[in-house]
Amino acid sequence: MSEFYCVDLNMMCDATTYFTTNLEIILIFSVVYILVGLSMWISWKEATKEAKE
């Protein structure tokens, strides 16, 4: 989508692609961070539950 959009607006091309790629990278990193955090939290809860019993 962005490639075709860039053909028409050469001036805006660099700015928009730079912004969207950065946004995608930020989104991917935040999703990964949340998933890792959740899995660590779940495993920690499981470990503490086992320790108590």
C-alpha cells in the first residue's frame, strides 16, 4: 500500500515510510514486551503458588 502511495507523492514518500516503519517497529516491540511480561508474570505466579503449597 505504502509503495503505491509513494509513487504519486515523492516529496512525502520518505517521511511517511519512515514514520510508518518506526510506528510498526514500536508496535511490534510493545506487543513482544507485553507478551514476555505476561508469560514471566504467569510463571512467577505459578512458582509462588507451588512454593506456598
